[in-house]
Amino acid sequence: MNNRNLAAAVGVVLGAALVTSACDAGSTNKKAGPECVQIVEESTGKKTGECLPLAPRKDRVDLGKPAFSRPASITNPLHPSAQVKQVIYGGQVDGKPFRTEFTLLPGTKSIALKGEQVKARTIQYMALSDGRIEELALDWFAQADDGSVWYLGEEVFNYKNGVVADTEGTWLAGKTGPAAMIMPARPGTGDVYRPENAPEVVFEEVTVKATGQTVDGPYGPVKGAITVNELHMDGSHEDKVFAPGYGEFSTGSAHGDLEAVSLAVPTDAKPGPVPGDLTALSGAARAAQDGPTDTTARKARAAWDKYEASDRVPRLLDRQMDRDLGALTRAVGAHDAAATRGAALRVAQNALDLRLRYEPLSSVEADRMDLWARQVTIDAAAGDEGAVAGDVTSLELTWERAGAGTPADKAAPIDDALRELREAADHKDTAAAAKSAPRLLAALGDAS
């Protein structure tokens, strides 16, 4: 979901049970009126018997029945699901570096709503904690004829140590619950809507706090943003910002849990060649990933300092690269192999993100495939079964994006190598993964 809560709260929101009824006897909450969605304790997932302080029904702007004539043509600037090809988010959650790749997939998904087939756009949400896969979701959005955007469901996979732990939070409009408005056509202060409204599965209520704002974008001011307040199932509130050309722009704060836009394409794309200093940084980051040592870490830092002084760098990416290069230097000095591998991976990821400014998305995605294939070799050599499993999953998810349009004769060897890697990962056979990774790298090279 692109209106997703911070990771610390996601498990509660997705896994807790809801009830919609009159408030339980003895509840002290008198503001919810006749409708009650029970508050759920974050730590235990238990219902408290008290009702969430829901907004008055008269403030809801999502109660009408949406009409979908051209649902896949999403033009709402605050939820540009069909316009933006990829948004990269960064920040930290639970004290760990947090990263999201939010990517438009080709084609549409047909979803049945009260006998009507609605074609929705599919967005792949890929979240990584400390550089490693934590969650995947396929989110489905459609635009109604009045310009509002509706959330039609999501398929969720939550990962632990590289393996799917559960699919909590999966829901589908027309089966699990109704379609849910995720962005009004013209949001106004005080508007209320529910981006998720499937009792016993998911629930969120949003109130628009301010409109017509200007925010600091990755490469300059962005006008027309809005701030909303989101009510969660545990009774907590959280402010989020949405901005034209990006959609969800930020949630949280720089000093605590934070998810914010690093950059988006084509919104932040710039015509012209890749700067030479960025090319040099990419090479240094790759060398540090493949062989993290004092020397490669110093060279990566030097390349970063030179590029940082020569080109505009989004503030969040600037902060993240400084953080990850510092972590790499410390991990190498402490001879902490696992921390070194993680920091080197994050540095390489950051360098690829910066190239989105200048290169086609397809080119960057191809290099992400190469990055993950090399990481399999690195993690397999370390005998890290969980990391290998996560690497293979990241490869599969990236290939779901990057493989579109690849000629069949070029795609087939990549598919074969990915199947070999999946079998090795499922059997926790790091030696087999180490043997299959070079075949994948060769196939990727042939396809480029």
C-alpha cells in the first residue's frame, strides 16, 4: 500500500482483528457515535473494548459510489500511480536504515466490483530494512470519473530472514471489503476518507489537515502538497505529506522513524549525460561491494566527496550515503564481516539511485539485477543462508520489473538461472547458489 504505516506499526494494523458494531458496554469513548472500530493494543494485538475516535460521518468524502469509465488512466497529481514509473523512499525504522522501491508494473489487473470489471494499475512495493528484503506488496489502484483515486486491494508478503513469514494484510476489494478512497479528486481541509476499510483485516481513517503547501523536494520546492493525519487501529495518529509528482511524500520525522522520498522518475529526471563523477562513484561503490577493505572503503568515500561537491544531491540521499559510508568504514575497521557486507550493499544501492536522475529506469533496473546477482555470490561465500534467500527474492522481484520487454531468447537463460538460484535458496544450499550466480551474471551480460 502506498499509504503504508511505518514498519513498527504495520504488523499490528495488518494482523489485528476489527469489529464494526455499537461500542462495547462500559467504553469511555463517546465520540465515535453509533459506529465502532475497536482500538487494538499495538504490543499484543488484543482488542481493548474501546472505540477509535472516528470522524463524524458528515465529514466523509468517500461515501458515494465511484464510477469507473477509464480507471487505469490515473491523472490525480497527488496520487500519480500511472504517471510515475518509480519512487525511491529512504529513512530509518526501528533504528535501521529503511528503503522502499515503489514501481509501476506493466499492464492492469481486472478486479470485480459488484458485477463490474475494473482495470486497476499495479504498483510493486518492495521494502528493505538494512538493505535486505522485509516486505513485498502488490497494490492496485484505479481512478474514478470524478478524479478521485481508489485503493482496490493488495497482496502482501512479509519476510523474515529472507523467507516469507506470513501474508497478513492481503485484501481485495469486492471480496474482503469495499473499494477504499485513497485520494480525493480535490482534497480540502477537513475532508475525511478511509484508504483501508475492511473490518477484521485492515483499517485507516485520514483527515486532511492542510492543502496548498510547498515542500522541499529532492531537487527544489514542490507546490500543491497536502498534509493529512492518519488514524491507526491502535489509536495512534501520524501525519503524512502528499505532493504532486510523487504521491506519498513523507511520514515520520528525521529524528525518529522516517520514510520520505529520495527521488522519483520521471519527476526528477534530468536530460543529459551521466556526470563523470557519478560514474566514478558507481565504480567505487561496486568495488566496495565486491571487496570491502580499508582501501575500497576510502576510495568510495573519496569518490562520494568529489561527486557530492560537483552535483546536486537530494538531501535524504546525501544523509544516507554519509551514514552508510561511515558504517562501512567502521565495520571494516572492526572486522565485522556481516555488518561490512550490509553497509557495502547499501552504498551500492545509493549510488544506483542517484543514476536514476540521468539514466533510463530500464538501465538502472538492469544494473540492480547485476547488483543482486553479485550479492548472492558474496553472501553464499559467507555461508549466510538467510541473506542468500533474501538476495534471490530481491532478484526475482527486480526481474518482475526489469524483465518486461526483454526478448524471449534473452530472457530464457535469465529465467533458468533464477530457477536454479531459487532451488538452491529453498534448500539452503549456499554452495549451489555460489555456482548458479555466475551463470546468472553471464545471462544478464548477454541480455544487456
